[in-house]
Amino acid sequence: MIKSTVIRAIGNASGVVIPRPMLDRMQARQGDTVYAVEVPEDILLTAHDPAFSEAMDAYREGMQRYRNAMKELATK
């Protein structure tokens, strides 16, 4: 889906209006935090915190690597 919007003045800053269908697709609503992520030659706007995703990936890797130790700790 391609939509265009206009950069608008908001106090001393600037902002854009995100169309409702895009907000619905992002599972975002007014007041939510969104993240602007620089990717090669573009900017990605996402409602998901990239740092949290990286932390979850590290968690999953640790759980896989140390599953026996985690299982042992869970039974004590």
C-alpha cells in the first residue's frame, strides 16, 4: 500500500499524519510510541522496538544453548 502525507508544523517540531489503515496494520493507535529506523536508502517506521526484538533474539539463543541448565534451575 502506498500513501502520501504532508509534513506539518507541530509547535517547534514537524510531524506527519499516518492514515488509519496503516495504523491498523501496524497495530498502533494514538499515543503509542513508534520507531524510525534508518535502513539503506530509506527510513522504516515501526511500532515494534528494534532493541526489544534484539534482546528477545538473544534470549531465545540463550534458552536454546542453555536449555538443560534452565530446565534444572526451573525444577529447584
